[in-house]
Amino acid sequence: MKKHCRFFIMTILAITVLFVINIIYGAVTIPINSIVDILCGNNNTNESWAYIILQTRLPQALTAILCGGALAVSGLLLQTAFSNPLAGPSIFGINSGASLGVAIVMLSFGGSISAGTVSITGFFAVLMAAFTGAVAVMAILLVFSNIVNNNVMLLITGIMIGYISSSAISLLNFFATEEGVHSYMIWGLGNFGGVSMAQMPLFATVTIAGLILALLLIKPLNAVLLGEQYAENLGINTTRLRNCLLLVTGLLTAVTTAYCGPIAFIGLAVPHIARMLLKTDNHSYLIPGTIFTGAAISLLCNIICVLPGDNGIIPLNAVTPIMGAPVIIYVIINGRHQ
């Protein structure tokens, strides 16, 4: 118990320190006393500095916390439900569905959606397309979940949906303009800067609601760890539980991918990092621990992205595999020797 308390204290401390670094450090050097004045609402500070802190760095840091926690817990839920250490949001094709939605809008319709007299362009068109694509794949998986009773078969179905989406994206890229391909590629690199302060209440509300739903699944997930038969003997409907898991992970993955793009490895690697640090499979500790660990790692990735300073920003999906791939390799090698 003391060990777990120490872990949560250290993780919260790490999140706090990394959050402060995210606010302080960036391409533009801003004095710390000016940053404090801006955050305290002092109107006599430099307007451009105030805009950078309040409209760029602060929402970016908050997005990293929420997105990291959401993707990490999604991976944990899927790995537990399907008893597969390599299960993650991207494996089930939810990311691919969002990517296909964006590809259709960017590559086929030039970045705009029109329906009669209503026309949506730019960021909102991309946001709507990504969310619609992710929700569509989630709906297909829910249908198959009630048809296929085998977890392995459902996992394979998700992988096949991902392949079909990737194939469709390749065809759209082949026939698209150079400008369209470039725009789509930039979106696909991932970015925590996709949520403005005006959009933050909606993004935060949906994400936090998904995280609360994940916490409500602690008891049945602990029962499933002992086997599906044991869980059913306790009165848990495993099919309904699997549908709830797909709904929660689908919601969290859809909203994070819609706003931030398809972010790799956080959902796959962070649950294993949390398990190694906590040394437990008890979801009472593991779910909140994974959320906090995901938030801390996402903040760290965001700091690494802005390290070049004046020379530009490193794409997020160029950083996350560096953090995540060694963890997955370790899990695979460790699994072979058990």
C-alpha cells in the first residue's frame, strides 16, 4: 500500500514539474516573472507573450495530460479484456477509421464538407471527419462483438478493418493532389496543439467523462483477470462488459484522434510501463496509475517536440515510438522467457 502511495505521489509530482516546464519552455523565450504575471491575469504584460502562454502552451499542456491519460487507459482496457499484451486502440482499427474519415475530406473534397446550404471547412471539417470515421469503426466492432463470441476473432476483425481503411487511404493518396497529400501527412504526424482554449471545455468534458467510465469498470476487470468463467459465476455479463469496453475505448480514441491526430505507441506502451512501476495487476491501482503515467509521458513527449526551439517543432509521432518501442520489445523478450 505504501509503495503504491509513493508511486502516485511521485507521478503527480512528475506531472506538475513537466506541466510547468511545458509552460515555461518553447520556441520563444519568455521571462518566468512575465509568465507568472500572465497566469495571474496581469494585463500590463506583452500581448504576444500572453497569447503564446494562454492560447498555445497552456492548452497544449492540458491536451497532453488528457490525451495521454485517455490513450493509455484505452490500451490497458483492451489488453485486459482480450488478454493480449499487444492490444491497443490502433490495433482495433479505430485510429484507421478516423484517418480514413480525414483522408476522404482532405484528399477527395479538398478539406470541406457540404450538405445542401451548409458547408464546413478547415479544422472543423477535419474534426468531424475524424470523429465520424472513428465512431463508424466502433459501431462495426460493436456489431461484430455481438456476433462473434471469441475475443481472438474480434481482435482479428479489428485488424482487418484497419487494413481495409489503410488500403482505402493509399488509393485516395494515389489519386489526390500534392497539396492534399501534404496536408494529410501533416495531420497524420500527430500534434497536441490541435485544441484551443475555446475548444478545451468540450474536449476536456468528453475525455474526463470517458476516464470516469473507465474507472467504473475496475471491479469487473479484476474479475475477468481470473478468467471469463469465474467472472460469469460472479454474475458479470462478459459480452456486455466487452461492449462497454469497446464503447469507452472507442469514445476516448475517437475524441483524441479527432483533435490530435493518430498518436502512436502511448496506448500500447504506457500500460506496460505502469505495470512495471506498480508491480500489480489490480485495476484499483492500475487504471489510475496508467492514466497518470500516460499524462506524464505525453507531457515529456511534448517537451521533446519543442526542443529544437527556433529550428521548428519535431512531429509527435517521431517522438512517441522512441519512448514506446523499447518497452514493447522488452515485453516481447520478457514474455518469451516466462
